[in-house]
Amino acid sequence: MSLPDSTPLSAEELQRYHRHVILPGVGEEGQRRLRDARVLIVGAGGLGSPAALYLAAAGVGHLGIVDEDVVELSNLQRQILHDSAGVGAPKVDSARRALRGLNPLVHVATYHARLSSTNALEIMGSYDVVLDGTDNFATRYLISDACVLLDKANVHGSVTRFEGQASVFSFADAPCYRCLFPEPPEPGTVLNCEQGGVFGVVPGLVGVIQATEVLKLITGVGELLVGRLLLVDALRMQFRTMEVARDPACPACGTREITSLIDYDVFCGAVNPVPTTADSSTSPGMTMPFADSEITPQELHARVVRGDKLTLIDVREPYEWSIARLPNARLIPLNSLPSVVNTLDPSAEIVAYCHHGTRSAAAVEWLQDQGFAHALNLVGGIDRWSLEVDMSLRRY
């Protein structure tokens, strides 16, 4: 971090940040460092909410918030930056209002957009530290690669159900995210919070840890989570760390083979590359456009009404099945599919569904690899079915 502006703290700042100023190792110079720092928070959700509140309260002078979503009622169980009055509004607007109300001395810049390969370097370039509060692998790899290219510290956090983790990547000689996770998991094999649920306080725990690391990094106090991954188990209230070494063969921070940002949705398997017209014949091994393996709720409903013989499989978890299900479906959670695949007829026309269509897309792709040529994915999952076909189904 660069040296702070020599302008003394004002009387208001001295009073507001008094408990910092009297701290050994922080003092007035540390508070001036905070005032002059620029921190970008990617994601104004479960992790970004507590992190943003504590960074604003601590007096980080310039906060950037990137988020493309709007506030939903289901967010309020854990995303404490927002309130009921903000439901339906862009999260960045709700965040700005809350942070300015907490500390009007903080400048808040907002970006109501999805961080992508086309805008990441421009947005991140003017900040000192990036706090990753995202919930998907594509954006995590994007942030990691961009931080390496820009030489920015990446304060990472992630949560699932009752567990979380945090680390500081790409700072000094620290490893980057790719050193720990060279390859993304197979699509659908790791549930995000929307699919698997999350204990509301866990993002609070991890987000506060992320904010702590940012404040330590700016002021220079303490020992950072550099080269270490902190693992949080809220059920047992246990914290443990594992060492993470920098990988000399890492294409990002090791060999430096990655010199520009890529399409991270394709890299993480969130979407399949579509062959160009010239390649439409498709050579062996090339993935066909996934639209050929999809069916909409209206199309499925019409076929059910017509009496077509279809095998419906629900690849969600049992607790989701208990909330709502499609008639005549069979529950086969995604992780158990390989163990029961021999009970399915490879010649049958199978329609797989989940909550929003992500896990079922992975199930269909796997089934097709096993020879189930007529497997289809219900686009939008049971949630879209409840909106377009049967509004009596409970949504969650």
C-alpha cells in the first residue's frame, strides 16, 4: 500500500474513529491509510454485506460495489446490507443508501453490472484491494486472473450451508486462487447457496473475516491469511487453517501463460461453446449446442397432456422434493445418479429437472455420455414450471 495523504484527520474523523486511533499499530497514520484506501467489493450479497458495512464503519474512504442483481425477499435472511423497503431495487442502490447512512464520510461508487472479461480490468484497475464476495466459480476465476494481471490483492471468501472459507490471494508472493483450485468442479456438482441453502450467520462470519483481512492489509497490522486457507465450521464452531503453496506451474501467477481474460462461463462449463456455421457438421467429440437437449415447461406440459411416455427424474435434494415436485417424477439426487443409473432405460425419453435447471443440465450431459441419447433438461426447472404451468406449486 502507498503512503497515506499527510492531511491530518479532522475533528469529526478523530471522534468517529477514536477507538482505532488509540490502537497500537493503527493510530492516526493507520486511520489515514484507511481514509485514502480504495476497496472494490464484488457482490453485495451474503459476504459483501457485512464486509461493506464494517469497511465503511472503519473509514475506508473509497468503496466500490459491483452487483447486477436486485434485492429479493429471500436475500434478507443473510444479506444484512439490505432491508424490506429495498426489495425490488438494485442491490447497488440499496448498498449505497445503507453505507452512506452508516458513514457519510465514505465515498461509494456503484456498478450495476455483472463483472465480466470485458469490464473487469477497467473497473478493478483503480482500486487497491478486491474483495471477492461472489457465489460462482466463473467470477472467482475471473477475479483471480484479473488480480494477478493487475497486481492487486484478492481477499477471497466463500460459503455453503454451515461452512465457509477465506484467504488472501495474489498479494506479494502469495499463491492465487488457481494455485489452490487449478480446475473448476464439474457443473452442478457443487451446490450454491440458492440450491443447497446457507445458515444465515455463516456469510456474516466469513464476510467479517474478509473485512478484517482488508483492514489489516491496509493498515499493515497483524499477520495476513497469505498462503493459508481458513476453514470455518459453524456447526462445531471450529476454525482451522491449511497451508496453500504457490504453484510454479500455475498458468496465472506461475508461468504467466495467462496474459488476458477469457470466457469464464465456458471455462467453468456454465455454457457450452456453440459451433460456428462452418463447423455445424460437428466432428467427433465436439459438444453440440445444449439447446438440442432442452425442453421448456410449456413444451413438457403439452407432451404430458398429450400422454407421451416420459420418464421424469428430479435431481434435487430430498428437502426440496418435500416442498414441491412434479407429478409422477422420481427423486434421484444428482450425487446419487451414478449409483442408480442402471435402473433407468437408455432408450427412454428422460426429462431431468431441478430448482432452476443448473443441476439437471449437468445430469443430462452426464446421462448423454452414458448413452442416454434422449435425455432432456427442463429449462428453468421447477421454479419456472411453477410460474408458467402450475402456480399452485410452492416456490422457494
